[in-house]
Amino acid sequence: MLFPKLTLATIAAYAVQSSSADSIYSIASTTDDFSTLAAAVDAAGLTDTLSGEGSFTVFAPPNAAFEALGDATLTKLLDPVWQPQLQDIILYHALGSKVISTDLKDGMTAQTLNFQKDDITINLQPPRVNENSKVILTLVDVPADNGVVHGIDTVLLPPSATSSIVDIAVGGDAFSTLVAALSAAGLVDTLKGDGPFTVFAPTNDAFAALPEGTVDDLLKPENIDKLTAILKLHVVSGNANSASLATGPVTTLEGSSVDVVVTTEGVMVKDAKVVTADIIASNGIIHVVDSVLLPNEDDTAESGATEDDTAESGAFVYGTTVAAAAVAAVVITIA
């Protein structure tokens, strides 16, 4: 047996809480030491998901683990504006299948249910998740009617929790042209700022599809104003994942608006197709697009939009929660 099982007394204590098997959410919401986790699940709009059918494994941090994040971080994550980032963190603690302690092996990697399906690593010597989050040995294999809960002493942080939009772009081979353009336009600090921002990010191939010489021309010092306007056309002040996009115009940081069209076949932004959605960053969200957005000849920046403007109207609909379908079952793989 890799991890000690719960004592009979501890299991009995959980059984007393409900006349029938509890869901994972019910366990969290009726256990004093998981009250912050339950509040975070509520704020993330994941209550129904972790109360419903399915088979989940949740690595559950107690209140002290959340307190260790600091008041400022907790306040930010519980703000509805930052719901996608909170969803990403909560789902990083969840697997799409039931994995009890006897199924675990040292060095096992498991794909989580967060937006980018980031992996976590199970280590058994000593028992921990990733490098630093120790398993609470008295809270292993807590049974639920929709899975199992394992207690851990630290909140797991996915890459989105510590990586800004710029950090993600710099770390992605497909965005080197975009990074060079942002640097030339002096927009790096803006997109490293507090946000939130939603960025429709063209790939290197998208820039390469422009007429020959266009990118080199835009990077010349005398054309920086034009480059800046083009780049700002790809940025909206707000924090919109794909579930909160709706058909309609959104105002960009450039000042003019672009049309978002949402169909069953996908999302179009102006003439560009979203090819990868919901790359979550600490200060916003990236949606990868397959072409560069260019201003219309009659577009102007007279609307006066700034980085502080919000996109509460138009194509961004706030407060949309993650549907249960978004957390489909994943496969545990052995490293």
C-alpha cells in the first residue's frame, strides 16, 4: 500500500455528515478545514461540476494552504473578474477519473482538467504532488459518490498562475514574431501589467502570410505608430474565455472595434479564425488566431479607449461558468 488508508474513525466521521455518499463538493462544503476550497469552487462556478456525475480525483488543499497564498492573491482570485484564472487553478487540482492511493506509482504523471490540460506529477518518496505539495496522510482516499479526495498541504499552481501574457508568448516558439513586434512597439510592459487583457495572438505563420516585406517594414522606427495600432487591434481590455464570447463587436485598445462571430464551427475575430482558445495567463487570456488583424481604412481611434476600459458589453459576456462538458475524462499516463 503506497499511502496509508484513512483510519476507521476518520472514515466514520465523514460518513456521519451525510446519510448517503457525499459528492466531492459536499465533502468540501461540510468540512471546516476545506471551507476556503468550497468558497473557491463556488466562486469559480464549478459547484455543479464537482457535485455532479462523473468520476473525479481532487487533490484538496485545506484552509491553511490557501492562507499561505496571501490575502492579496486570494482577494484577486475570488473577484468575479478573475474567474477564468480561478477555474484554471481549481481544475489543476482535478483529474477526470478516480485514482485511489493503491493506483499511484512513483513518478506517475496525470493530465489535469484545467484549460491547457497541464500535467501534475505524483511522487511517493515522500508522498507529494509535484515537488512541494505534501500529501496529508490522514486525508487519503476520502470516498465520494463521484470520485475520491486526497488532502494536500499546498495549493497547486499551474503555469497560468505565474506567467503573464508576455511570458507565455516568449515561451512559445510560434509567437517569436509577435514578441519582436511587441518589443518594437513598446507594448511589452503593457501586456505584463495587471490587466486583465484578452489577446487575439497571431502566430508566426500568420505574420508570414502578410505581403512580402510587410513585417520588416512595420518594424522600422518610422513605422512604429502603425505597428502599435495594429498590435493594439488584437487586444481587448477584459478577461474573456471562449465560454464567455458571443457574437458582436468589441472595442480594442487601438480604439476601434472588431467583430466577433461565434458559430458551432468556431470563433472568428474580424477575418481571423481562433485556432487555439483559452490559454490562461496570470493577467488575462490568449486566443491564438491564424491571421493578423489589420485596421480598416476608415477606422480611427477617436473613441478614446484605454487599457482601463472594460468590455462588459458587446461580445464579452461575464459570469459564464465552465460547463461540465469542458471537464471531460482524461487518461492517466505513467512517466
